[in-house]
Amino acid sequence: MVMNMSRFNLRPLPGEGSDGSDSPVDERHLNRRQFLRYGFNAAGGVLAASLGALGFASLIMPTGGGGSGDLAVKYWAKGREDEAWYGAMHLETMQKSHFVEQAAKSKTGMSGAQGVWNGLPVNITFVPNSKNAGSAIVSNKPRFQLMDGYDVGGKYVGHFEDMQEKDPRLFPSEDIIMVFSRCTHLCCIPGWQLVENTFTADNWTSGGTDDGGSKMFCICHSSRFDPTALEMNKNRNRSNGTMFTYAGIRRAGGPAPVGLPIIPVAINGDTIEGITDYLDWLTYCD
């Protein structure tokens, strides 16, 4: 089934036309660079429709974890250069100050961007937790919420603090949170404000539910994730079937069974860097 893009008011892909230069490519010729371009620019739904869910999922499996190399997170704005606030910074190193500056223009004080970290799609969100955590919980005053986690069957898994006590680095560093941007449904790439709807609007409500905006949104099948709601949960290693426990953000709605795993970050000067200690949490799409 082809997704009705007008339903979500998708931002168009520049250069999409009849000359074939930006049309979906044959799966035999879809390399990693091409996939990232399509994934980050909301064409995942088109590929999923043309290849089928399993075929699409097989294309977007990561080829490997972060491993060694540059720990800095880079902006990914390919195809959104004229509309994303970070459009002119494609593949430049992410700086916390950029997010703070952009957040000042928001009603919620939040900002977010798509990124790439050691070849993996990620999403980075600035949440004004340090500013709002000591105040009363009201609408449009976002802060990180530490919550109980329940698996796909509704069984209690544990509380985010259970994992944070073992490794304090799991709590977002200096108001910056990074998550692996692969949907736990069929491994599409959820994004920050790739679409305009009530789930992505510039407002915030507490509770980690589908109320309010400021959600990450997956355009393939409309799963939503709350980057302010931190929980402990479980998922399955795709390769060997074993279950693993992880710290992540909560699934707010849609067909995704659970939320997205956190990739801990460190702020080195002003540079946002990923920490490679929890790459096993990324194996549900491996």
C-alpha cells in the first residue's frame, strides 16, 4: 500500500521529478549513501511500498556498529538543505550551541536534528531539562521524565533509574539526548519534524503519551516516540534471537512495539560525541 503523503503534509524532496535522477532506485544498486539519503528524506515509505516490508527492512540493516573512528556526531541534511534549520551544515560536526540557539526560537525550548554517527542514523534532541526540572510540571515546560518500562506484552521490565544507577552516563548529557534512529517496527528511520502534524507540533505535554507534540515520527507507519520520556525496556537481537535490556525513549503511539535505544553522549568542548559502550542495543535491526 502506497502511503498517502498528503495526510501528513510531508515536506517535499528537492529535485524529485521525471528525469529519474531522484526516483527510487533498484534494490540491487541501493548503496549505503543512497539509503541514507532516502531514509532521512522521508522516502522510506515509497521504498517500503515498492519492495515490501521485509525487502525494505533488509536494505536498511546497519553494516556494523560504531566501532573505532570519529566519535563526533555529524548533521545529516541531504535533500533538506533549504528547509531544515541545520540545512547548511550537512556532514558538519554537531555543536551543542547550535541546538541551544535554535531552541530559543521554539515555544517549548526544544530543538532537534537528524544526524549520522559512525555511519548510523541518529536523532539528537535538546531538552531544557536543567532549566525546567525544578519547576512545576506544566504544558510546554519540557524536562526529562524517568519512567517505568513495559515490554510489548505489557510485562513490567524496570525503571530507567535502575539502569542509570549502574551507569550515570545513560542520563542525557547537558540537556542533549541521542537515540538510534531506527524504528522498532520495521527499521525505517524516524525523524525530527520531517512531517507537520499534531504529533510533531511545537508543544509538549508530560506523561510520555501521545498527547502533545515534539515527538519523533516515523513516516513509514506513523510510530511516535517521546524523546523526553526515558525508560528501561527489552528488545530482541535480530541475528540470534536473544533478548536484551536497554535504556531508551518511550514509544508514544503507532505500531512500534517498544521505544528507541539511547546512545549516550558526551559534550567535548562544544562537540557532541557518541559513547560506544552499548552497541548491542542497536542489534534489533542487525
